[in-house]
Amino acid sequence: MSQEELILLAKIRKAHGVKGEVILQTFTMDDNRFKKLKRVFLRNDRGIITEQQIGSVRMTNNGVLMKFDGVDDRNGADALQFQEVLIPISERQKLPEGHAYYDEIIGMDVIDDESEEKLGVIRDIMEMPAGEVYVIKKLDGTEHLLSSVGEEVKKLDTKKNTLRVKLLEEY
């Protein structure tokens, strides 16, 4: 395997049945993407990464079931419990323009849309019931919370690594 960065796609919850299948906790918007995968990388709790060929994938009411080549019984599947399922970053699904993955957003420069002045950087993203909230570390050291769906966000640009905003007056 090359030194390409791997990203988390799922975690193995537990074995399913007696034929070596495992059930996944997925972290993707489209579980059907697992059907297209031929191989993944598994990382155990000691950080050891191994490449695994996928034998089969099927969707159930309980979630995504996956079987790896060479894992043919319950004991083999049990041994995989809690391992992370990773893929190379180059195999990550492309998002529509104006959308980005969290790891692409964190660290982005925040630019005032009118003055072109750099205001700070995105330090974190908080998931809230009404949507994501960006935590901006301003140049003066203070923090500003910004709704990702609010009128303050003007343009998210992954190519320029910037988030253009028009911050509302503080009250």
C-alpha cells in the first residue's frame, strides 16, 4: 500500500450469523457505495492496518452487512469487531460544488466577502439539531460561532481553502 491518507468509512459493530459476515456502523451519506467497493483497509485497536478484499455486501434492515474473503465463520467475524473500515482519500465520493467534508473545512481561512480581509480560521465544526455550526478562531484570539446554513455564509471554496462570509453585527 502507498502512503496515501486513509479515511474512516465505517466501523465493524459485530459479527452477523455464522458465515463470516459483519454488520457495519457507517459514516457515509450513501450506504449503497459499499456495493461498489472491491477492497478496504481495516485498522484494529493497536493501529495495525491490513488490506481486506470484500467478498460480498448486502443491505438489510439492520444496516450494511459485509463479508471479507477468507473470513468464513463466526469466529473470524468476531475477531474483526470494533475495527475501523478505511478507504484511500482518493476514493472518497465527490461532493457537489459548495459542499465539503469536515476535514476540508477545518483550517479554512475565513474571509470577509466585502473587504477581502482575513477574519480567522475555522477551528471546529459542531453538529447541532438545526445544522452544523462553524467555530471560527478570529485573528484577535476570540471565537465566533457561525451557522453553516445562515445568511452569513456567502461561499465555501475548497479549491481556494476559503469560507467567504458577511458577519452580522454583534449585539
